[in-house]
Amino acid sequence: SDNDLIVHGYVDLGIAVDLNYEGLIVPVIRGAEGKRLAALAREIVDLAGRAKKKKLLPGEISGGTFTVTNNGSAGSVLTFPVINQPQSGIMGVGALEKRAVVIDDAIAIRPMVYLSFVFDHRILDGASADWFLMKVKETLENWA
């Protein structure tokens, strides 16, 4: 808020949707922290589809607490997105590309992606932001 930090006990996740080069809109998945990946994927497909048809309701594009943007969908490897205030952060996901990486002293080809995290320094410091990205990286690398 203008004078205080509000810490929400939930994640209302904004997802940036490209409106066919007519701009972006950020519909919000309510209660994302309690949903499984398949449910999130279904909701993303629904919201993105209705966004492109201009069928979203006003309440579906407000009140997000954090946003994820997939700048990689257009082939971009790395960008630094802008925070959708009053949210505290936004994570950008670059294009997934095969790259040569070193694993156990051997060169291997693996799908790799760059993540960017832009955050409000009034809320987080660099160490907390690094920890967050490390946890995202660990989760993705150890997905079962």
C-alpha cells in the first residue's frame, strides 16, 4: 500500500498474454499456490484463449501478487520485464534451447532456459531474490 507492506498468504499469479502484437494483458490465476501443475495449465489455456478473444472480465485482470511472463515464446533468450505494480516481482522465462553444458566433467546437450527476476527492492534484497531463483531452478531440474 502507500504506507505499509502487505504480505498476502496466497499467490494470485499473473500470466502475461500477447494479444497478437496488439499489446499484453495479464489475467490472474487466483490461489495458484494450492493448484497442481495440470490445473494451472488448464487455467492458463482458458485465460489466454479468452484474453486473445477479448472475453476476460475486469476481475480476471486485477489483483495479481506476482507475474510470470514467457518472453521466450517469441524466441527471445533473455529479457528484463517490468513489475506490474503493486506486485513485488515478475519472472521472465526465455526461450528453451538445447545447449552444450558440463555435467560430471563431461559435455552434454541439454535443454536450457534463462530466467530473469525483477523485484521491488523495497520488499526484497538481492540475497532473497537469488534464493527464490535457486529454488525455482532446483525444482525444475529435479522435476519428477
